[in-house]
Amino acid sequence: MELWRLIVALAAIGFHAGFIIARSCNEATGYFMETSNWFFGSSEVLLVFTVTAGYFMAAHFVKRKSDAAYMARSASERAWEYTWARIKTLVPVLIIGYVLAILVCTSFYYPDYTMHDIIVMTVNSIWEFLGFHAAGLRSMGNEFFNLNGPMWFISGIIIAGYFMYWAICKSEDGFSGFFAPFVAIFLTGWWCFSGTRASQTAWSTFGAQTTSTNGMGGDATDTTAVIGFNNGVVFVVLGMLIGVLLFYLIRRLSAHEFTAGQKAALTVLSVVCSALLVWYILYQPTWFELERWTVAFLCLVVIGLSLLNKDGLTALLNNRYASGLLAYLGNISLYIYMLHYPAVIGTLRVLGHNTPDTIYSFWEVYVPATVATVVLSAVVNEIMKRTIMKKK
């Protein structure tokens, strides 16, 4: 599982470098970079992060069930405690990511901004520093959001995590037995028909659009009010609900004694699904023309088999030589995702302005940006462990 989290994080670097940021490189920025389809599929496999977040949320609750004093506390109190633990882990890195974005990315996207413009943009984006922009709480101009757009995903985990943990505290059976499967089915059906990619969630909304003048000024011809949720939150809720269901399924399967033949079948399934998913992540236009729900199925299979740990491929990856390194890199994979955007643009700035005749290749930017991101993530992880996350 840690390997897949790492793969998705590294692929996100490629997607943003070779597609999103590459499309921004033109005469206005002074940088020229080739647009690439490498790692384009990473925007769909972010499901790996949301599913594992839901899985470990359910695991945390079940682990604490044996503590009578803990269970005697109110659901809201336990949910806030759980959320605060996530905030301690994620919000400081959110802030670091945005501070780096201000320092590194502002002059890339907004070369004409004065210090006054930067201060105004920063002050009006306080909710983004605190990690609530996945719910739509961001500046109206979106300038700050553009500096490190991938952060919406982390906000969604914080927001959705509170409500889900509260619900499972109120009724584990009701939440896991009815609410989680029912809402997951409902949201997957909606998502399938909406045509919205995971990478578009931060800009679109799940809900009803009104035709009256909105409360922020303007009229229905240019800006209309929307009743509903930002799709960033919906996408995270969907993945976390599936993760909760996966936890109870894996717990049940873990008690089963698998025969040699069954383990061999699981190994074949793991190899086939892993190969298809890796190829989709690396270069999305595959011969199989994999659709989003096929990809989602592949994600669930490889995550489930990794957590079950009964197939030969998972056993091979869990050898004593590789497991420690993969566990470490997997643990900082979320940091890699949170910090990679300014690292990519910082790499371009170090390489310097170029011309259409000296265009930067994808790999010329991706490789050093990936190295820089991994090193930065390792440093931030060490700082977090020695300060905020230090065990007393």
C-alpha cells in the first residue's frame, strides 16, 4: 500500500509538471516547456489517498473501542480529537506549502504583482492557509489558489474526516452497514454521469445553481449563487466511504485461511491489476482505453490486496530489504504531494528563462523537481517529528 501511495505522489509531480504547469509556460512567463501526457492518469488515481484515509479512520475507531473511558465520551468530542490529530499532521505542511508557493510561484504566475498585491492576496486567503478551500472558502479571485492548487485535496480529508468520525462514533453499525454503502453507491452513480475528472473537483460544484442575484454582487448573467458542496469534498467523501467499507471487508478476509491455490489466484489478480494501473498512471492513453470506474476498480483491488497481504506480489515487496525504504517513502508520500507544486516551479526558475528554440523537455524538469520534492519532504517530515508530532 505504501508503494502505491508513493507512486501516486510521484505521478502527481509529473502530471502537474508536464500538463498543468507546462501549459502555463509561454511568452508571459518567459519559460517554455513541452506539454506531456506522461503521468496524466495520476489525476484519477488520487482515489488511493482517499480510500486509505477512510480505511485508517475506521481502523483508528475500532482500535479505540476497547478503551471504556474513550467510548464514554461524546461522539463530537471524539470526532474533534480525531480531527485535531489530522490537523496537527496536515495543516502545518499546508502552511509550509503555501509559504513556499508565495515565495517561489508568485512571480511565475503574477510577474506584475507588487508587494501590496501579494499582501492583499495573502490576507484574503486566510482560509486556504487553514485548509478549508476544498469547501469553497477561498479568495474570490483565486490567485492564491492558483499558486498551489493541489492543496484542495488535503482540505477535503480534514473536513470529511470530522463528519465521518462523528457518524461512526454515534453508530458504528448504522454508519458502516447502511450510510457508507448507500452514500458511496449514490455518489459513484452521480460521479459517473457527471463527467467530472478528479483533477477538476476544485473548480466545480455538486448542487443546484440559482438564477437570482447572488449575495456577493453581480447578477445572474455573470455570477450566480450555487447551493451545494464543492466537488473536492464530494470526491474525498466518496473515497473515504469506500475505505471504511474496505476496512471491514479486509478484517473479515484476514480471518480466512487461504489455500496455496487461492494465494496463487490472488497473485495473478494482483500482478494483472497492478500492471494495468501502473501503465495507466504512467501513460494514460492505453490500448485498453481504461475508463474511470475501471481505474477505480483497479485501485481498490491493489489497495485491498496490499492490506490483505496474502498474495505473492505483496509478499515480494514486503521483503526485509525493501519494506523499510518503502514504508518511509510511503509515510512521506502525502508530504510529497503537498509540497511538489512550488518545487516544480522552483526547478524551472533555477533552470532559467528560455526561448521557443530551447524548450525544456518534460524529463529535464521532472527529474530534478522530483529529487527536490523528495528531499524537501524528508526534511519537513523530520522537522515535524521533532516538533509538532514529537511524542511526549
